[in-house]
Amino acid sequence: MSDPRLPVAVLGASGYVGQHFARMLADHPSFELVALGSGERSSGRRLEEVWQLTEAPPAELARRRLKPLGIPDLRRQRVRVVFSALPSGSAGRWETELARRGFAVFTNAADHRMDPGVPLLVPEVNADHLRLASRRRSGQGPLVANPNCSATGLVVGLAPLVPLLAPRAVHVTTYQSLSGAGYPGIPSLAITDNVVPFVEEEEEKVAREASRILGRRRGSRVAPLPVPFVVHCARVGTREGHLEAVTVDASRRPSLDAIRRAFRSFDPLRGRALPSAPHPPIELRREADRPQPVRDRWAGSPARARGMAVVVGRIRWDPPFLRFFLLSHNAVRGGAGASVLNAELALDEGLLTSRPRGLR
């Protein structure tokens, strides 16, 4: 019997986020990973030779060779969906061309995040924004972006609060892990016994992307949430997991119990066939010292959604200010897992049924 799964490829598979794509797609029930793309530097090497993650590479992919992938290569392997872990700045033109040729493209890069016709998608928060992708010209494939890794966790944590609190402003300070800088990242002597209070362009990305994700779709456009985001970003010496301290300046005064219920009951994807969706997407901790990166970065169930949940704790309500901490895995919830979940939603919505031009 032929495999009913859609053939997919990962571009940038030799990098940190690219390897998380490979890990999450290795035995996916809807997608068959048939091609691992890389630059010339890693071309010809096996995935196991470039592997950087703490857990072993998937056995079925470990000896798979990486190579540069052009459109003829993708067509030969009948690829339908492309996951992009290419570097921001160089990804955009290639992703545009792939979508123009009819491939469905799900990207972790920043290049298209603010394009009016490209959904900047977090399925639990703004699933209806996916309709922007359905407005592309005939023959084109959907192009869908996931947001910045810090913005992703933030908007999941804010989504149940926006209708409840009607925020006047949101203040957030991020404590971002080393892996957010990619591999090899920051030299050890620059971060040991240190905190670096600067992550280039991060504060601007978090503010504008969060506003767009939490905004309302009006036809072919998104009206950003009209709330100021005041953002500080710092790099700290943890390996994985971005911790964020959030303060919401609220115009409404619900009870603390109502706020906790809003966090606990938030699960808009329940009942949908999305294998990587965590249930619940927000895990609430009552301990005084949680969340913590070492203990909470892999939150999420079922097993396929491991690392996809956002953990919220230390909730303090002193009206008009709600304060809390949240934690999310920057490379899973904020990276590869975000794109995989976006593709699952697109498949469930029927957007991945057409074939790229040139496929037989």
C-alpha cells in the first residue's frame, strides 16, 4: 500500500531548529519526511554527524544524507510541503519562489512575518488568520509564518486574558536561553557569570508580532491589537526555554479566581485532529518558584506535544496590574513545533490538497 502521508522536506535541517523539525516529523501521522536540505558546508554528511540536540536523532533518519535542495529535487521526491528553518534574511526569496511554484511553505524565518498576505499564526490564538493564505493566486501554495520564539509564548499566555482584562498596556521582560541565538551561539566566556541585556531586534519583534497575532482579521488585512507592548529582552545562561515576566495593565477588575479559570479553561483546539497540539496549551503552576526552564520547558501532553505547552505561574493580582511569569520552549513551541502545528491546522482546513506544478 502507498503511504497516505504527505511528502515533506525540511530546509536548513543541519541547524538547531532544523533538527527539531526532523525530530518532530520523523514518525508524524500526516507527514512523511522525505528530504533534508542543507547548505554546501553540510552537504553529504549524515544527520547524525551534525546532530546537536541532547537526545539521539531519530533512528530512521540518523543516516540520512543532507544536501542542497532545488525545485527539481523536491519534485523528484514528490514533496508537497516545505518546512523552512533557513536563516532570516536569506530565507525570504527562496520561500516566495517555492510558494509561487505551488509548494506549501511553513517558515520559522522572520522574512515574511509582517507581510499582509502571510498569516503570522499561532493556532490556539488566531486560527482564523489562516484564511489570509487561502487568498493567494491560483496555483500558488500557502505561505505561513510562525512568530518570534518569545512572542509565541507571550501571546498564548495573553490570549485568555485579553477579553477578560481589556489591557491598556502589556509590559514584558524576557530571560532568553542560549539556544535562541542558534548554534554555536554566544561564546561561553561571554555568558558565564553574566546576563546580556540585549538581543538584537528582539524587543521590536516581540512588540509588533504580538500586536499582529492578537489583532482582528478584517477581510484580507489584520488590524493589530491597539495596546502598547513595553519589552525588555536579555540573554541568560540557560540552554533551552525562554522565561518571561509579564505585567498587564488592566481596565477591568475580574476576581483572581476568574483569571485562574481563564488560564485553565483555555483550549480552543480541543476536539480537532492536530497531533502536535497540547491539551491544555497553558499549564498553571501554584508553587511559589515555578515555572523554571530546567523543570518546565518540556511541558505538554500528549507525548507528541511534549515541549508545546506554555507554563504560567507566580500570578499576582493587584488591580489594575496582573503580574505573572510564563515559560515556553523556544525551539519547539517557539520554533519547529509551531510550524508543524501550523501545517497540521492547514491540513485540517483543507489547504494542502493541491499539488505543486510539475508533479505527476
